[in-house]
Amino acid sequence: MKTSLLFLSVFVLHSAFGQTDNPRALLGEARRLAESGRHEASEALYKRVLAQSPNDSEALIGSAYNYSWWKQYNKARLNFESALAINPDNSEALVGQGYNYAWSGNFEMAKAVFERLSKQAPDNVEALKGMGYVQLWRGNGYGAEPYFRSLVTKYPNVAEYRIALAQAYLLRHEVKNARLVLQSVLQIDSTNRTAAELLKNTYGIASPLELDVWAGYSSTGGESRFALRNVQLTSQLSRKLRMYLRYDNSLTSDLAALVRTNQQAQAFSLGGGMGWNKSLTTRLEIGARFLPDHATQQLCSGEQIVFFPNGMLVKAGGFLGQSDEIADEWLAYAGFRVPVRPWYAFEPHYFLSRVEAAPRPEHRFMLNNQLRSRNGYELNLGVFFGKAAVPEGVSDDQITGSYITAILPVSQSIWGQLSFRWEDLPFDDLTVLAAGIKLRLEK
């Protein structure tokens, strides 16, 4: 009986340790760990297998993929090369090496690897997909489109290829085509969040040419006026560069003193925005404003925006107005956007401004609440308060107010815009109602 129990114990222990050291079982567990993001634990298992079998292609390739997902691209490259030294035609190693080069930013080498795979196996889907993604990730929509169009034709029910095709169209500023493709994805799979999010974002993408025209009504101290507020022509000159010409008459409706005296404050400016990458955008604008009593003011403004992957952004900017006839003035501001839900975000901002002749600066804090629907309708509800630049000894220096703005995409080419603002100022209050239209020329 004791002998039987001893043999049974040895058998159980041998089976347990044998199962643990089984290379195929270790590789399966290592792959699972790598895919779940536990890269260090995964690599430990791959090393155990490679210590026993240095030329195990499956372990070399699995370890290389793990390093690549871990963003240790040089280590991944070496392991892929080791696997290809054993078998130069190993398609799995070629695919992994191609993506490893692409993820590390070496698009030329990635392209060469996928072309090699395509010559070796002309019908290899991964080769076609890889070449498409290389072009897409390097920002070449014209280069990516043929690959993904071919994949969509061959595999019409694969959402991934349609989404990539839509992204290629967006790089080419062909928003209409991108929307049609994304809508077809949602017809196949109505729960596809990637397609739904991209489709929503297309309604906020600037078109190649836009014309904005605003008119407004303002009332203060028993006086009112109606005037053209703003006209802006904007062009997308390249994928990263956007330029605009602006006629701005908003001060004529926004400043109570100008409303009461029925005077104009017209400005003409040239501006542009450069999207350096997905995380950074810079805006600059220069111009001149023509104020009452023949005073001319040179204008310069700028803004820096930093975007984060979760939809949050941080911005900071400023404005400088200089003149030989009147006191110079400046404004600085900072703010950020925090997405709470896919349809809601809040945006706090702080403004500090000063006119050289004023006794002190003006402070304003603004809190905006942005609500946006999937098809581009947008509503902004905000409040603001602060302290005005009134002379010393004036007790009433409080500024309070609220506003509502709305964006109404009536169609892809015509958008309506509405704005209402009320301000309680130290010496008066001001009410402004404005409406605008945006004409979008889309490809």
C-alpha cells in the first residue's frame, strides 16, 4: 500500500512539473500574458523555452512580438531577425518585423519588409494590410487608399478594412467619402464604437474651404444696434496648415461704450494654425483695428494647444494691441477641456487683461459646459465672473454673466450658428444676440 502511494505521488509530481515545463504550454501562457499587457512575465516564460531550445522559431517570434508590444523595438527586431535566419520565408516573422519597423517610425524599412512578403506570397492578406497601414500611419492617404479599397472589395464584411479606408479618405480631406464608408460600417455592426466615434468627429473636421458670416444685435443702457459682426474665409492649405482672412466688427456690438455712442471698431487680420502632430497645434494672427477718433491699433495674437489621447486638451494664449494714438493693451489666458462623457465636457478658463492707462488689470473666470451629439450638433452653456479695471475707490467692480452658443449642422455644406450673451457690468449691463452661417465646401 505504501509503495503504491509513493509511486502515485511521484507520478502526480512528475505530471505537474512536466506540464509546467512543457514548451508548448509555456508558449501558450507566454502569448496570453503578452496579449494582456504583462510583458515582463511573458518574457520570463519565453526565456525559459529559449534557454532549452535557442532555435525555437515559435518562441523567438512570440518573444519578438512581446518586445514590440512592449515598445522595445530593437530587441524585437533582433529576435525577428533570428527567426528569419532560421527560415527566411517565415511569413509570421516577416509580418511582425514589418509592424515592428512601422511602430518604431521606420516606415521605409517596414514598407520593404511588407513588399518582400508580398512578392513571396502575392495573396497574403497581411502583406496587403501592412502596406496599407504603413502609408496610413505616415500620413499618406493617397498611398493607403488603394490597399484598403482592395481589401474591402475582397472582404466586405470586415469592419477594420472599412475603417482604415475611411481614415485614408480623411487624410485626403474627402470627408463625404469617409462618412459614407463609416456609415456602411455601422450598417454592418451598429455597436462598432471606433466607427461611431470617427463618424462623430467628421462633423467637427474643418473642410478645405469655409466661409463664416455673423451678424448681431446688442442692447445696453437703453441703446441698441444691429451690425455685421464677423466675416471669415478659411482654407486648408495642407494636411497640417490652415489659413484664414478675417473681418472682425465684434467690438462694435460687445463694448457697451461703442453701442451707446454708435461707433465702429473694425479689424482686418490674417491668421493661421499649424497642427504639428496629433498632440500639438499652434495658432498665430496679425492685423490692424481701426478705432474711433482715427486711432489705429496693430494686433497680434497667438495660442498653443496640447491634446491628450483621452480627449483632454490644455490651451494657453494671448493678445497684444499696440498703437501710437491710444494706450496699449494686452490679454493672456489659459484653460483646459475635460471630457466627462462622449457627449459632455467642461472647460474652465482664466483671462487676465490690462490697458496701460487703466488703474489695474481685469480678471475673468469662465466655465463652459459643452454638449455635442454624434452627428455634430453642439450646445455650449457657460457662466463667467470677475473684477473690472475700475478706478480705485469704486466699490462696484464685479463682472458676472452667462452665455449660450449653438452649432446646427443643417446639412454637410450649411451650418447654422447662434449665440446669446448677457453681462452685468459695473456701470451697466449688456445683452448680445448673434446669428451666423457657415458654408463648407467639402470634397
